[in-house]
Amino acid sequence: MAFEGLSERLENSFKKLRAKGKLTEADVKEAMREVRLALLEADVNYKVAKEFTNKVTERAIGDDVMENLTPGQMVIKIVNEELTELMGGTESRLSIAKHPPTVLMMCGLQGSGKTTHSGKLALKLKKDGHRPLLVACDVYRPAAIKQLQVVGSQIDVPVFEMGTINPVNIAEEAVKHAKDHGYDYVIIDTAGRLHIDEALMEELQNIRSTVHPNEILLVIDAMTGQDAVNVAKSFNESLGIDGVILTKLDGDTRGGAALSVRAVTGKPIKFVGTGEKLENLEVFHPARMASRILG
Ligand code: GDP
């Protein structure tokens, strides 16, 4: 299960805190040293882990102890609040176009789960009463268009495709098609690559400047930890992203990407993928995730 190692290590550190009636500054510092190691072990970005524990230490030493909590419980409460804050505080919603359709541009490296999550989002929107249109802009692998069609047919959402012509034109035509046919959401499945390269970024920039998406959503694989965070940083710098979809959280990811991506990129996780099925998509709730990590 995701976060298992982290939860276990945090629980061990907190056990010691709870056992003490009074806490000295040294006790808090020792506990935060352990928390920092636990975060690093979970593949959290080094700087993020350091800033996190510094902040908790500062608050724990400075805060008045609340009457109904023991000092140990107080520190755990602060950790919970700061973990929530680290992941963005409150949940972030998708922006909506003033004049439909709302255009969602899905980006990400190959294998991150981009096509699957285009389908998952389409299904979610459909369940919410919308009329989504999926758009096949990954023109470099013929199998990619087919894959999106299979996804579309599973959820009964149409797929707009024009074969392997310039994806910028496909995206532009798809938005026109949506306007003409009353689709209120356009979900553009763009091309992925194994690694970030300039040609890909340029293509994505061209699509962006042509269709002006309401949301550029970056799909990253939680199992790849800090690599996923670095991918998010690069995409954000080259393209500007509005949010992240963190996939494969059903696997045994250590959790580093979930905890670092917001602090490193400034962009929130909006959804998480929790399985291969198209129903396995959840809105990302930072507070719930923090409580889950703390057990
Ligand atoms: P793309 O190349 O980015 O379009 O990635 P795909 O959508 O083809 O997904 C790559 C693989 O990851 C497929 O085998 C998916 O079934 C799988 N996958 C996608 N999302 C999830 C998820 O949330 N959990 C799990 N366990 N597998 C996923």
C-alpha cells in the first residue's frame, strides 16, 4: 500500500513523543530528526523535508500547549496540519470556461497514465452530467489513437481524431467540433515521450497557444518518486501547468511525489489515480491524505 513505510516510521517516532508527559526542546528536535529521515526515506525532496521539519519544530517550540492535548499530541497535530499545508491545504478544483467548451489539455511522459486518465476524467464529467469529447492528439504512435478509442467506447464518450496530421490542427478542429455539437468539455490527449525533449515541448506550446486550454493538467506516475517531481518542474517551467494528476497511488509508492510536488512546483495535485479501471479517479484532498499518512 502507498505510504506504508512512511506511516510506520512516523508512528514509531510519535510513540516516543506520546509516552512523555513533558517535552523538552531536545525531545522535539530529536523527533523531527526522525521525521526528516522518514520523509527522505519516502523519497521526499531534500529541501522540502528540511523546511517541513524546521517549520514544525518552530511551531512546536513556540506554540502554547493546548489544555486538552498532551505535548506529544500537540506536536502530532502540528505535523498533521503542516502535512496538509505541504500538499496544498485545501482541494483545488478545475477552472471552467465562461463560454463552453472548457478545454483540458492532458500532458505527461509516456506510460504515466495520460490516456487512461483522459478517460477517467471524461467518465467523471459524464457522471456529473456533462458532455465531454476526447481528442486524439498523440499522432506519433498509431496505437495511441486506437487506445483512446477503446477507452472512449468503454465509457461511451466520442473520440475526435484526424489520423496523424499536425496535432495543433486536430486540437483546433476538435474545439470547433465541440462548439458546433454541444460538447461542454474537450479533453485533449497529447503525445507523450519517454523523456522530455524540446520538440515535444514546442508542440505542446503550440497547442496551448492555439486552443488556450482552461487547464493544462500534467499526469505523473507516483511510483517514480522524485523523477516525477522533476518532470513536473520541467513541464511547469517550459509550458506552465495548472495542476497535476498523480497516478498509480494504488501501488506501493513511498509517497515522495505526493508530498513534494506542490512545494517544488507551486502547482496543486488535483486528482489521484487509484487503479487501472476508469472509475479509479479521486479528487485529491490534502487533509484526508495527511490523516491517512499519519494513520
Ligand atoms: P500513457 O502512455 O501516459 O497514455 O499511459 P497509459 O494511460 O497507457 O497507462 C500506462 C499503464 O499504466 C497502463 O497499463 C494503465 O493501465 C496503467 N495505469 C494508469 N493509471 C493507473 C493507476 O492509477 N493505477 C494503476 N495501477 N495503473 C494505472
